[in-house]
Amino acid sequence: MIPNQATIIEVGPRDGLQNEANYVPTENKISFIKALKDSGVREMELTSFVSPKWVPQMKDAKEIVNSCLDESRNFVLAPNRKGIERVKETSVSAVALFAGVSNSFNKKNSNKETIQLLEELVALVDELKRDGFFVRACISTAFYCPYEGKMTLKDTLGVCRTFVEAGVDELSVADTIGMATPEESYNLFHTLKSEFPNTLLTAHFHDTRGMALANIYACLTAGISRFDTSAGGLGGCPFAKGATGNVATESVVYMLERMGVETGIDLEKLMKAIDEIEPHLSRSIHTPYRSLHQKEASAELN
């Protein structure tokens, strides 16, 4: 049975901007985040406490957090202990950690084998939970890896189980290179829901091959009601060559609302948020819903 409500976790300010070629000024990031919140977004990835040397776009993480925290759930990504230490200097209460299922992906990303990485992250989860944080575990390459190909269900479940047993509040499970089919999406998330009934489950799809909306529909039929999306389809993965942006928030909201699934997001205000960030990007935004929206607005003016 398809849920009658869905939660959109907006990842544009973090996952969407992390690889943007142009440095987006801090004040413009803050305006983007506040415009997204004004549209009705209640959960969001604000920024990432990563090394500015490797991800210079996120060098203003502390300023972003200090300006944008409110009563809604605001995640920040922290890849390691050094990042966590920086997070603890702020008032953030929700942290995202991440690991791939694939050994090759984890070596490229963190220079660690999957087992080594999980050992390190489990210790951090325990520490964060003792300190009262909400912890989200982001699982990359849950379906396919750009270096190893198809992941096995057993391996993906194994990584998820490690995090659940460590005490995370949420699993965000990602089709990192956009190769999953609706059948694969249904099977994985149906299994996850059966295996981990007391853990929040979120689906994270990239639209590399135009399959994201179909995969989201498949997840809905499996009972999943939480989805990571990125306004304007911004984003990509620095360690997954060819992985285009996350599925566009506006496309997902439009589909869900048309299906009678409430999101609480105002599409008109969402479009204004996208209009606000676009001038600061290295490329223009051309998602199907936005292009149609612009044509309709132009027709009304004429």
C-alpha cells in the first residue's frame, strides 16, 4: 500500500553543491537554504564538515550552521573523527556518516577497506549516540559500484545491519551511479523494511539513466516514505565517474502530489529557491518540471 504522506530530505545545499565548480558565496548558500525551508522543507543536509583542502566548497560549514539551524532536522555530514570534533563545536544535533558497500569505492573515498571503515564508524556512532545526536548512516553503492559492478544483496544488508546494530536512527540507502531498476529497488527496500522495522529508511536515487522517479515509485509500493532529493537535480559523486545529479526535488514533489501523496512542499516557492541559486552555479538548471514551469510563466506574461 502506497503511503499517503512522504518526507523529502533536501540534499541540495550539501550533496548538490559539493562538486560545484564555482565557489558559491556563503551568503548565497544561506539564502538558498532559507528559501528551501520557506517552501516547506523540514529535513535538510545543510553542509559537510570535511577537509576544505579536498572539498573547498564546504569550507564555510560552521558559518552555514550558525546561520541556518532551527527547530527542523538539519543534518551535517562528517566523514571521520576530525569532522565530528568540528561538529561538536556547533549546536548541530543531527549527523550523517557514510560508507560504501564496495571495497573499491571505500578505498577511493577514505583509503580504507570496508571492514576497516565500518569499525571506525561504529565507534563514532556509539560516541554520537551517547552524546545525544540523531545519527543517519548514508550507504553508498548499495546497488552498483563504478569499479566493481553489481553489489550483492547480502553485502548491502551486511553494511546496513552493522550500522543498525551500532544504533543509528536512519539508513539513507543510495543508488550512487543511477543503475538500479525498479525491480531491484523494490526488492532491496522491501527486504530492508522487513529486516529493520524500527529504523528510519530513506531512498537516495541519482537520475543518471532517467530511472529515479520509477525507482521512487517502486520504493513507495514497498512502503518507503522518505526520499533524499536535490532542488534542481544538483549534485553528483566525486568518486563515481559519470554519476549525474540527484533526482530533482521538484520532479519528485510534483509526482507525489499528483498521486495524492502529501509532501508539505510548495512548488512555487521551491522554484523561487532554485531561481535564487542558479546564477551562482557553473551551469544552468534544466529539469523537466522547471523547464515546463518557466514556459508556463513566460506564456502568462505574454
